[in-house]
Amino acid sequence: MEFLNDLKDQVSTAYELLAAGWGVQLLWGIGWTLAVTVVSMLIGAVLGSLVAAAKLSHRGGLRFIGESYTTVFRGEPELLIIYLFYYGGTQVLTGVARSTGSIGSTDILNMPSFLGGVLAVGIISGAYQAEVFRGSFLAIHRGELEAARAYGMSAWLRFRLVIMPQVLRLAVPGLGNVWQLTIKDSALISVTGVAELMLTANKAARSTHHSLLFYTLAGILYLVMTSISTPIFDKAERYTSRSFTRPK
């Protein structure tokens, strides 16, 4: 009976805190988390495509650049990369601004929190997406490419009608995994001051002294976001495979 009374008190306290404004703050945190994730995925898609093309190139220099990119940004801790881009970016921007006389010798030009965060997470995401795109290209049956050449298709036409549809179909499951990883990495940019879900939960825990409540809520909300995204990527995989005939 005492346990039930304690549980009732905890639920009542949680309701009061959320109704007092922290519930809205957490919803804003979810919005910022999704914004960081989407923008980072888009940046990663561009970089990943370029790096995958470099790794598939016949030129040794381009392959070296591509291999170096994926090795560095998959091998280094994500938090270190975020620190480098945010605090290192602040130092670079300040140095450039001082050299051009835009600011005084004692002034500091800070890297925008959101920009520094999404660039760092986007570059990390790009390293993983590059491997997804590369693996998807290598999985295309060579006969399809040879048939396209035999029909006289130009390089652009082969890419648009043969390569890109196949790569997208094969890459969707891997991109779903990268999406989940990027959602989790978005929590790390709380160190830059972006009010995403992790930073909001941390502020709420410190302000109200109900750490267990708000960190548990944050964990549940992250699970909700990842759980919702799974069927979305499953549907995308079925859509991109709609014209593909599976062997019996």
C-alpha cells in the first residue's frame, strides 16, 4: 500500500512539473532533436555520396581521400569531433575576424551552436552513409550495368535509370541504421548549447531536482522517436523495392 501511495505521489509530481511548463520545453527539445537529425542526415547524404564515389574511383588519390575520411570520422569519438568543430570553429572564426579587423583584439566570434553541431554530426553521419552507398553500389549486378552500356546509354542515363534506383533500394535499410545512430549523436550537441531533448532534460533535472523523472522521460522519448522511425524506413524499403522481382 505504501508503494502505491509513493507511486501516486510520483505521478502527481510529474504531472505538476510537466503542466508547469517543462512538458512544452520537452516537446521543443524533441523538435530541435529532429531538426538536428534531419539536417545532419542531409549533410551526411551529400558528403557520403561524394566519399563513396571517391572510394569507388579508379584514381588512387581519390580512393586515399575517401578511405581517410571514413577511417578518421568513424574511428574518432563523436564528442571529440563536436568539440573540434564548435570550439575549434570559434577559434578559427575569431582569428579570421580579427585579421580582417571585423572585431577587436579582445572580442570573440562564436561559432553558431546549431551550425557547429549539425556540421559535426553531419560529417560523422557522412562517414557511415558513404559505406552504405558504396556497399549498395557494389551489390548491383554487373550484368545490369553491362546491359545499359550495350544499349548505348550515356553515363548520366545509366546513373539515373540503373544505378541510382538500385542504390536507393539497397541503401534504405542501412540508412535506417544511420538515422538511428544520428538521433543518438544529436544528444551530444547539447555541449554547444542547442536546446535539444538531452539539454532540456538536463536543465529540467537540475532546476527541479527530479533527475530520475526527467532523464527517464528523455529516455522514453528517444525510444519513441526511434520506434516510430523504424516502420517509416520499412515502408520506404517496400516502396523502393516495389518494382523489384525477388527470385523464387
